[in-house]
Amino acid sequence: MNIFNMPLTSLSGIGDKRCEEFKFLGINNVYDLLFHFPVRYQDRSEFVSVDRLCEGMEVCVKATLKNRIKNIRVRKSMLISQGVIFDDGGEIGVVWYNNRFIEKSLRSGNEYIFFGKVTKNQNKLILSNPTVETIKNEKVFAGKILPVYKINAGITQKVMQKAIMDAIDKSKGMLPEVLPKCVRERFELLGIEEAVKNVHFPETEENALRARRRFVFEELFLFQAGLYKMRAGEANNGIIYADLNCDGFYKNLGFEYTNAQKKVSKQIKLDFKSGQAMKRLIQGDVGSGKTAIAFEGVYLTAQNGYQSAMMAPTEILARQHYLKAKKSMPHLNIELLTSSVKKAEKTRILDSLQNGECDVLIGTHALIEPDVVFKNLALVVADEQHRFGVRQRQKLIEKGENVHLMVMTATPIPRTLSIIMYGDLNVSVIDELPPGRQQIKTYLVGESMHERIYNFIKKQAENKSQTYVVCPMVEESDTQNLKSAVEYSSLLAKKLYPLKVGLLHGKMKDAEKTQVMDAFKNAEFDVLVSTTVIEVGVDVPNASLMVIENAERFGLSQLHQLRGRVGRGNKESFCILIANTKNDETIRKLRVIESSTDGFYISEQDLLLRGPGDYFGTRQSGLPPLKNANPTSEVELLYKTKEAYEMIVNNTLVITEQEKALIDFGIKNMYNMDNNCNIIN
């Protein structure tokens, strides 16, 4: 038996029923249990005297129960148990809620150890709902730093703590050591068994920090190693473009590049003539002109006799790119391939692609299907990369030889996070908006403003301008009081009559979505009620007002993306955030969007508020989640792990074959987590 198949039933006090309760926490065996780390700690290492207690403190008190506990039945579902405890510093009231056993378990005159939070009741301090231990059990949990875990109704903190204590004892000598000895010594890291013990039951705060540092280092180290293996598995040679003249493309653009676009244009031209495969992330705020740069790459590729593929996350965006590409490069043979293309048309497109007649193929995930065969693919453009898995873009690259890769994202990413998310790419930033681009005025309001907003929508329509209204849900829910697109579009059709109201959401078929979006572009609707399906890339220059319902339900970067759907023409543009919340922290978050249109600043704030694990939601399916590391606050370790793996690759640090195998095991284990694509073969 090894640690990975050691059942939880091998631990004392855990039977089949309790195993099922652990499974709800994602704990299926002893290994999972050991790596179910605490979310925080309770410091019970010091006893605090009653005279030193203040409201809000979470404390451990060694005190005597003054009188017998009194039970008061407030109502059928609420039992309050009250008492008074004292020590040399004074006395304080204690209270428990719905604890029917506490009265019989404590005796007046006996000394106990109480751990709980100090609160106020009728202007008097009380110890609220404390846990209690007898003095004889003091060495078990009192007088220590105790872990606090994520639990469910069937697993208490004590059950979890005792189970992990037993697991640590039974797993001695069985845990695989992923970090080589030379790495641990050079960067002063704890060994695996010592780290596991100290992350759960540290004797000091310093021990807990050292244990956590080891696991953060290991996670980032494996991440860096995985990225390195990806790069090593990709061809480094790139097709050399002999002709880099873009005069024809610029002439047909209809506008002049910004200085930021000119800088990025030079970078991609250098890539095309370097002999190395371009792997470049083009990062730019909404409306900064990334698509024009991508089309320039496509133009140069066709001019040098090769084919390009451009993959977008939605059919709406793919069709939009297709129409823009046809307009800006009319001499090229450009085709659109999505899942809604009919069989006969698809056959024609695939034939023209295989015989080289098609210069550019634009589409959705349909591009990576096996029957899509290029004659001489040289450039892959992936738009809104974080919506694809890394493996998906790789499948497209593998349809050619020595292919160049250009990745675009309108989600401004903080530098440290871009190292993590896109460590295999060079990063170019377009940090300048084209001249004449409208500044969007943003207002945060409450639900009481709806009637005024309806009048403002009517005013926009009178000025021949259109409005988006975004809802967080498609249909009404019995459990959540949130605006739904289907019901709200019906309400607005009545409220705004005679204005025409359209409806768009993710449950509609692709052909329906395209039809609705085309109708909105052609001004057949005055108002489009939608879910976040319009978040990425949709371009309707005549839309000048964005109304976002239940704005508190969205992340900052997502709100910024949605706001970017307006202000794309020459009209004064507005964004109204309607929030149904009184939470100070949420309102503070929404004020960031109200006060700034700088996508990079907003992304930094979003990262601080939500953390790296939630930054891309569930979209980034190609890379593993970071469970322990926070790259924004642990930049030093981020670079140290990169240094460590490069030293192994360069043989500055020499490791054994067994240590190499353990690193490979760690990479595969990490990159296969949570059903992520297996990007390490």
C-alpha cells in the first residue's frame, strides 16, 4: 500500500459513513487529507487574563466557572446557555447558543480552558460560544496554535484535526519528496514530512510560515517546470518571411497606428524574420487596436505565400473578425468556419484550405477538428486566449510546421500574473487608445434609480443611439433575487414601448445569436438585453449606453470588459452600474470601476480583491490552479523557482534520476488537477 491508495478507514475512528462525509470536501484518501491545508490558525499558545480582554479578540482563557450554567429557552429553535467565569484578573460572562449538553458537562467551582471570541452584549463584554476543555486534556488542543480547516456539516474541526494527526503519524516515510535535496538546501526549505507536520500543527508562528513557504515554492517550481517542458516540446524554428512590406495593408486601414501599435508592429516583424517561431502575447485594453495588429500579421503571412488561422472563443466574435478582415484585406481569400456552417459549405471551405486557395481561416473551436487540414499554415492567432486551454491552441499549431503564434487578450494582466499565466510567451503591451476614442462616463447607482434610467434609455434612442442592458442570469431563479435576461427583456419591452427590445443569451443556438447581433448592428433594436455573452469583442459603434444590472455579481475586469462594448463610435458614451447591495467592501470595489477607465489599474485592483485563483474564473482550462501561491505577493519566490529550475536544466544543480522522476510525477499530478487539459505528455 502507498500513500495514494491508503484509505481513510485505515485511520482510527473513521468508518464508511464518515468517509462519505470527507468526500464532499474532495478528500478520498490519506494523501488528500494530508494536503487539505488549514485556511487559518487559532493561537491558543498563550492564556489571556480576563482583565486584558477587549471586544473582537479571539482568546484562550484559563478560568473557573463561578455558578451553575443557566439555560434559557428563547423560542422553540433557540436555547441560550449562560454562565460567569473568573480568574485573578476578574470575571466575564460566557454564553452558548443551542448547546444542550454544556449545562451538564461543566461544574461550578471547576477550572477549565475556554477558547472563543469576545463580543459585547448590553454594553458588557462576554465570551461568545467558546469551546471548553478540562485541565487534564490541556496538552491535546489548548496551549497550542491550532489549525482551522474548511469543513462541512458532517465533519467538525476536532474530527478533522484528530484525523490529520493520525494521518501524519501513519504516513511517516511514505510521502514522495518532489523537491530535490540540492534545491531544498540552496533555498533553505523544509523537507516534505517536516513541512506537512508544521503546516498543520506548528509549534510557533515561524514554523507555520516556513512550512507554507515550502509548499508555495513547490507549487511555483512545478509550474515553472511544466511551462519549461511545454516550451521544450515545441519547435523553436520559425518560418522566415522575406517580404515585410505592409504599405498595401496600411493604405486600406483607414486610420494611422498609435505609437504603441507601431512599437508592437516592429516587434512582430522582427519575430517574422528572426528564424525563431514567434510566441507573442499582445496585451491591450478594450479598443486599443489589437485586431489591426493581428490582421497585419495575417497580411504579411499571405504576402509571403502562407496560410493563417484565427481562432475566437464565440461565433459572434469570429464572424465579426471575418467581416472586418474581408473589409481591410479584400484581395485575400478569407473563409469563416464555425459549428453552424452547413455540411456542403464546410466541404467547400476545407477543400479550398487543403489546396491552398484559402489564405485565412477564421473560426471558433471548429478550427481544431481533425478534418481541418492546411496546405501551409504559418501563423496562428488566438483571440482572448484565457478562454481556451493551452492544449487547444497547441492542436491548431500542430496543423503546420514551424508555425508562428500570436495570442491576444483585452483583459489587462498584471505583470507578475502574466508570468504565471503566459510564461511561455513574449509579452507586448498596447497601452495607448486611438485618438478620438470616447471616454466612457460611469455611474454607480442603486435600484431606486430604475425609472430615471428608463427615461435615459429613451433619450438615447431619440438621439439615434442604442443601449445594452446586461443581466447576470438567463432565466429567473427561485433561490436568487437577480435580474434575468429573459424576464427583464419582456418587462423592458413594456416599460420602453414603442422602443424595440432584443434578447441575447448563451443558451440560444449560434445561428440565433448571430441573427440577433446582426439585427442590433443594423439598428433593428434600440435596446439589447443580454447576458455576458457580449463581454468579448462585440463591436457596435452606434451603442452609447451600457446598463449593468446586479453589478455586484461581476468581477472588476469583467465589468470593464462589458463597459468596453460602448464608446466605440464618435458619440458621448455612458455606463450605469446598478447595484443591489449595502456591503461596504462591494461598494468600494464598484467605486474602482466608477472612478477609472484604466484597464491595467482595474486588473491590479481586481487581483487584490479576488486573488489569483479566481482572476480568470473557470476559463483558463489549460493551466493548473494555484492552491497555495499568490504571485502578486510572492514575487520573490516566483523568480526563485524560475532560477531553481533553470539551474537544474543548466546542470548548475545536479539531481539524480530518481529526483528527475519525482519532478515529472509532480508536474503530471499538478497539471492534471481538477479535470484540466493534460498539457504535459
